[in-house]
Amino acid sequence: IQPMLGYQFVDYRAQLFLGAEYQGLDATMSGNLGKIDGLDQDCTYDVGVELNQWAYLIGFNKQIGKNYNITALYSKGETRDSYTLNFGYRF
């Protein structure tokens, strides 16, 4: 989920937006790695994750010519940052 608000610069065929991104992760991750060579036993893990589930988001979209556009997003959360770059073609 990424609720966003933005502004369109009509003369430049571009949009700038701010918003938030929901990063809903399970509170725990657990599993079994199977038998590990040298240990002769199954390795299991159980890791708890605590984080703020909402991250801030900023981005822009720019139309290039009639058919191309480029979109970039930056998301900053409590424990991680992410970048997304998209180059699109409309026909």
C-alpha cells in the first residue's frame, strides 16, 4: 500500500509526490535449513522482527516525448531504505 499526494507540473509534463509505504512484515521468521555438513543435525532458526511498518516515500514521474516516461521512488523506513527506478513505454 502506497498512499501518495502530489503536484503536476503541466508545462514540464512531470509529477512530484510525497507519501508513505506500508511495509507489513511478519513479526517472526522461522525455518529449517536442513542437515548441514559437519554438524550432523538439522539447523533451525527463529528470528523476531520489530519495526515501524510505515516508511516515508518521495518520488517523481517525468513524461519524455509521446511514449516514454521515467519514474523514481525513494522510501526511507526505520530499518531500511529502498530505491525504485522505472522506465516505461506507452503505445
